[in-house]
Amino acid sequence: MPPIPADFGPVLVVAAHHDDEVLGCGGVLARLARAGHDVHVAILGEGATCRLDDGDEAAKAALARLQQDQARRAAAILGVRAVHFGDLPDNRFDSLPLLDVVRRVEALVREVGPGLVLTHHHGDLNVDHAVTARAVLTAARPLPDRTTRAVLSFEAPSSTEWAFGLPGSPFRPTLFVDIAEHLQAKLEALAAYGDEMRPFPHPRSAEAVRHLAALRGATAGRTAAEAFEILHWTM
């Protein structure tokens, strides 16, 4: 990726769900953390409401605690400094006014002060991903008083590639980042989300993640890479 100037400040990933941050850019997070960058991850959704009976509050609280523990373990493997958790309703982000989601992200941007923000692609099949992408693009727009100088969108296996025929532009990567030295850390971080992973040939399997990294790497003359769209970048 383009060299990140020292004055860019922290890096912030804004993801809709637990494990999206690793699937989409886990290799880059490990690479940036190893290079000395201050990396933060924000997970906006609470991750339980679409999986459990609405009335089982104790079970939802237990699942939320488990997911947060998994996210912290994954972050530690990648070298992420801090994980910030939100409470938006899982797979129901579109039930909220967009302004409410934007304000959540704006608060994160003010708190972290990132120079680089990474988030979902706006055309993803998952509605929470699409809402997150729109909110980030709004909250991190390049205003004179904002710290953010670059925004990238990543692909999330089992969502980005399944948006068959939906309106809007498909994911067209314009940046390929070599993660050959960091792919193993990405896979280990995904293993921390054991209940989210699936057997091959599901896109959210370790084998499929390796294959996608090899494909994106081969596109750019590398053995393994992660791909991004550059939404805006100010040097």
C-alpha cells in the first residue's frame, strides 16, 4: 500500500460484525501494527439479536460476551491496540435512521482521530455492511477540521461476492497490499472466531481465505494480498 506518513495518526477499522475486520483486512492490520502504527477496530453490531429468541436476554448477553472475548483474542493476535464495541441490532442496521449510525461513527472518529479508515464495500449483500459503508463515508468525509486523510473499502467473503445483480457498482479493487508475511496471523485471528468459520468450500473457511489471498496476490504479482478500493486518499 502507499507509505503511510508518520503524521497520518492512528488507523481505524469500522466493521459491522465480529470477524468482518479479520476477513476483510486482517493481514493489513497485522502488517500495520508490526510497522508500529496505532491500530483500532470498531465493531458496530451487537451480534446476537438475529441468532437468538428475542425474549432470551440472558442468552443474548452471554453470546455478546463470547463474541467480544473472541474479538479481543483476534485483536491481540494481529497487534490491534483497542477494540471498540457498539450495540446496533444485528442484521437490522437498516431499521435505524442513517443519521444515528453516522453519529456513532463520527464519535469514533473523534475519539480515535484516525488518518486512515478501512470499512466495508457499499455494494455488499449484507445490509449491515452497506449501511456501515455509507455511514463511514459520511462520517470520514474530508473536511478541513477532520483528521481522516484516507478511506479504503475491503471485501468480506460471503457478502461482497454474493451481491449478484444488486444495484450499484461491484467491488473493483484498486489497491493490493502484500500480506505474504502476515497471512498466518490472519488465519490465526480467524481461528479465534471458531464458531463463525465454516468448512470448505464455504467462502468463510480457512482454505477459501487462503485461496482469495492467493488470487489477489497473483493479480498484483505477489503470493498473497488483500484488495481494497480507494475511496479517497489525500497526501
